[in-house]
Amino acid sequence: MMSLTRRIVCKSLGRFVVAALVVLSLAGSAAWAQSLESLRTEGVLGERYDGLVVARQPSGAADRIASEVNAQRQALYKQRAAEQGVPPDQVGRVYAKQIFDQAPKSTRFLT
């Protein structure tokens, strides 16, 4: 039987995907999303196990995209954490698992 916390977190994962899509569509940045995926595939950006992205090969574009992605993710993690009464870093670790499952195969995951 799934614990209450796990059910809440699983439900939140679905909301995360919807929220991420809304954020991307509101920002009008299909190119931004493509850039994130391209940079992850190329190894320029990596994902951390705390749900944040990191520039593995720092450059203006990679640093800018990493900052934008992390700002949006952190805002979402804080919102979910407040709703669930848990620390934001705990929420980030849960989302990191979903990111790991959905990221391109060549994405680097860093500690």
C-alpha cells in the first residue's frame, strides 16, 4: 500500500508536468525548451539529483538557460513544498527522479 506522502508526491508529479508545460507556453519559448534538451543531449548541461540543472561546459547560453530553468524549478519546488509541508529540497529530489526518467538518454546526472 502506498503511503500518504508518496501518493501526494506522485499526484504532484503530474501537476509538475502540467505546470512545466504551462510555464513554457506562457514564456513562448519552444526554442528555450529545445535548447535545454539539445544542451543536455550534447553534454553541455547536466541534471543534478536535487532537481536542478548545471552547466557542465559553462558558456553564456548554457549559463543563462541553466539559471532560467533553475529559477522556474525552484519556484515550483517551493510552491509544492508549501502545499505539502515539506522542505523544497525534498520536493526537488522527487522531481529529479521524474526528470531522470524523461531526460534524453545521453543526459549526464551529477551529484
